[in-house]
Amino acid sequence: MNTLLLAVGNVGALMAATPYAWFIHRVGWRSSFFYLATIALTLAILSWTFIRDLPRPSILLSPEKTINSSSLKENLRIILKSPFFWIMAGLSFTYSGPHSTFQGLWGYPFLIDVFKI
């Protein structure tokens, strides 16, 4: 699974890098950052404008388990007390670091030196 994840990620990186390299060649690397920032800001504004949360069906939640969306501190406290959050945070912390280190520092030199890729 790790190899599959690396392969799919690298194919995605190559597919994204080729059009971006062409774009940098056309407009320059400094201008390309401004274009990307404009696109990202436009997408953020469109998302903020058009994407809405669906109302929760109150039938599925018991009255004592409903979450008051007006209290950010209370919601944060509920999330931080959840064991599921800490399990997922621990898994993400222990998996993402070694995975990124292997791919970035050891994966490419290994493939280049050993397999001459």
C-alpha cells in the first residue's frame, strides 16, 4: 500500500508539474505565484459563497448529544476529549513523518543509485 501511495502521488506530481513548468516558462516564476494566489483566492471566495452545510437531522441525535454551533470553545473541547480524534492524530503523526522522509530523502536517491531510474 505504501508503494502504491508513493506511485500514485508521484504520478500526480508529474502530471501537475508539466503544465506548471510550461506556465512558468511562459510568464516567469514570480508571476506564476501571483496567478496561483489569484486562482486560490477566487476558489476560496467561491467556496465560501456557494458551499453550505446541510442542516443536521435532529431525529438522529439525542438531545443530550446535540452540539451547539455557536460555541467554538465548547466544540473544540468536545473534539479534544474524543478518543477517536487522538487515535487519528497519533496515526497521522506517526505515519506522515516517516512516509514523507522516506519519499523525499531516501526514495529518490535509492531509485536513482540502485535501479538507475
